[in-house]
Amino acid sequence: MSSLFHKGEAVLAMLLLAAIVLLVFAAGVMRWFGHPLVWSVDVAQLLFVWVAFLGADMALRKRAHIGIDYLVKRLPNSTRAVLDVALGVLVLAFLVTMTVMGYRLTMLNLERQFGDSGISYAFVTAAVPVGCLLLAITLTGQILDTLRELRSHPKPVFAPLPKAGDIEEVVP
């Protein structure tokens, strides 16, 4: 994907996060003055769901998700890359399933109202198929990159290879 798309995704996530902070702050201030904004918490929750999926995609692109790699990182790079590709395909199947099922859920929630906001609940549930689709696209790119370089410079799909100067834990 293009760098412009990645920057746009990051800017959107930052704007949504700023909007969440402002909404929650405004709700607290207005409640203190005796005029609560009951819809603001609902909108903040809606935005939080979208920020979570955008952040998950950005973290996947940077290979920054938490993983337990105690045993896997001791494998040779080519074996580790093949194992990561296999796991990546499983995760990709899950993401595609979530995209399809999330779309169905969104369509079921078109008429449902989200809290006191008057907003369709479909805006909340739409974050699932859109977020899973973004994650699937990112993961597909990483799997293809790994497969392209499997023979020459194998690299894992989910975690960056250790760089010179990285701290390695002591194994008994």
C-alpha cells in the first residue's frame, strides 16, 4: 500500500483519539455544570472501536503485536519464516471470516439505535469488517514479502528479525 494511505490512516487514528479525549472532557465539564451530554460517551465508545482497529492495522504493519516467540525464535530463519507463513494463512482465513461475518452483523444492525446518540449501531459494527479487511490486506502483503524472500533472506511474517545490538535474554 502507498505511504500516503499509511499516513492518512495514522492521521485519522490521531484525529479520532483526539475527538475521544475532547468528547469525554466536554462530557465531564458539562456534567459538572449540570447539563450532561449523554450522547458524548456513546460517540466516544464508537470512535474507540474504530481507533482500536486502525491501531491494530498500524501495529501489524510495523510487526509490533505482542507475541510469545521463546521457542520459535530459536529456529533457523527459513524454518521460522515457513512456520510464520503457515500461521499467517490461518490468521488470514480468520480475518476474512470476520470481514464477511462482520458485514452481515453490520447489515443486521442498520435499524438499531446506538444508546442515546441517535446514531445507527451499524456505524459501530462496521468497524469489524473494515478493520479486519485492513488487517487482511496488510497481512497478505507481509506474507507475500516473506514468500518472495524465502530463499534468499527469509524473514518472519509477524516479528522483525533481531538487529545488531538488540538485547537477547539469557537462556539457562
